Amino acid sequence: MNDDLYVNMSVNVIMFVTADVGADILDLAETMITSSGLQYEPVIFELTPQQRLWQRTLHLIQGRLREEHALQEVLYKTLLKGAPTALPPREDASTEPLTACRIHGHVYVNKVAGNLHITVGKPIHHPQGHAHIAAFVSHETYNFSHRIDHLSFGEEIPGIINPLDGTEKITYNNNQMFQYFITVVPTKLNTYKISADTHQFSVTERERVINHAAGSHGVSGIFVKYDTSSLMVTVSEQHMPLWQFLVRLCGIIGGIFSTTGMLHGLVGFCFDVVCCRFKLGVYRPRAVSFGHIYPSQLLLQPFLLHTSGNCFTV
């Protein structure tokens, strides 16, 4: 992996005038401020039934991923076979009014921490940094309800489920700020179907209302702060050779037969020991020997024990 990184995004913001919203990326060292590669397109924010089904399915998969972390390995082996994960296009040309601005494209950045801004006004660059021209935008039109159709880092690979894909946030406050804190982890995939260098990431979300009177300062908009990890994760797919499988299978079968034989011998030994002790008379009551019986003991004669039908007489 080199020191370059691509940010791939497709975000729909309910700011129906494309000139009212702008996006740019500023890295940590402020050496790269870029918005080239991003395109603005007026679209319909509401999804069609087919697109809504795609969104629900995506949310279901992401929910299972959060519950079962090991399921990611299954996705690497199955979904990477070519199944598309992008938002399907609209079925037909709709006559509904365009209510949102779609910001999409690919932005080249340095592989350092950075911040993606989506806020009111087009970005401009100057020696002291950058700014967004928002003086001509009415505050009443602010609305940063949005839907993230796609957000990824690095090479785009079909089948990869990104954490923010399909995320939808609706607000009715003009001063709402949405923040996403992302940690990007370089990931190398080596499977029988694909071999690629990707960038997986984890995300933490936060949103709040800007209220300067209450001490909640900031700017309304959508802010994605990302940082790259110094560690790399390698995911490899390996299959057991047939001969190794047969050797293990024979070992398991042999162990089962050996254990069964030992248990059979132990049970038989215990059974023989118990039966032999009965045959040898170990558990028989011993015969009572009467040497001398005095007259005072004659009263006990009817109560004397006898064994095997032999009565003892005086």
C-alpha cells in the first residue's frame, strides 16, 4: 500500500439548491484542501419501494455484523463473488420535484487524519485556510437531513459492506450538526476469488443542536473526521488439503474405536468382579456355630437363623 488514499462518497442532503451546499476535505497538516472530484446533482430524496427494500436489507446485514463479528469472514467469502451493493437506480422517471442535492465522486487525499466538511456555502481557499461562503443563504433553508448511500476509502470492491452505507438521518432543526468519527484500518484480502488492498473502518456517531446561548458552539452541517490506523489486518482464505482431512478423519475414527474398547473392557471387568463375588459366597451370611447351649438359651431356639433350608437342632 502506498501513501495515497481515495475517499469515495455519495451523500444526499436536503438542500434542494445545489449552490447552497458545499463539500471539501482538509487534512490534519492543512497541506491539502480539496473538493475537486466531487459533483453536485439535484435528486429526489425519497426512495422508491425497490430502493427502500435495498436499504432495509443493508441495515439487516449491518445489524447482524454488529451482533456476530465473525460473520465478516463469511461476507468476504460469499458476497465478494460479484453481488452489487450499490443503491439501485430508480425504476422509472418520476415527476416528483427535486428535493435534495447529491454530492458524489472520488477525492484523492494524503493518508493522514483529515476532516470532510459538508456545510452551507461553496468552499473557497485562501492563504489562511479555507471558508464557506454562506452570506447569501437564508438561515431558514438550512436542513442537513441526509442519507449516505456510500462512503468508503481506497479501492472500491463490489460486495464490501461499509458501516455507513444506507445511513439516514432526518432532522427538523436548522442548527443541527452531525459528526462521524472514523478510524480507517488498512486491510489486505487474499481469497480464492479476489486479492485486493482495502480500507475497512469503524465509526462513532454524534449529533447535537448548535445553540450559542447555551454554550453549544459550532457550525451546522455534516462533518466526517477520519484517521488512519498504523496497524494492518490481513484476511486470508485457506482450505485443508484432502490428505490432511483424511488423516484427521482416520485419527478421529481410531480414537472413537479405542475409547469404546476401553469402556467395554472396564464395564465387563466390573460386571465380572461383582458376579464372581456372589458366586463365591462373599455376600452370603455365615453359618452360626452353636457349641454349648444353656437352658436359658432354649427360649431363643425358635428365632435361630437357618441357611439353605438346614435347621440347627439341639
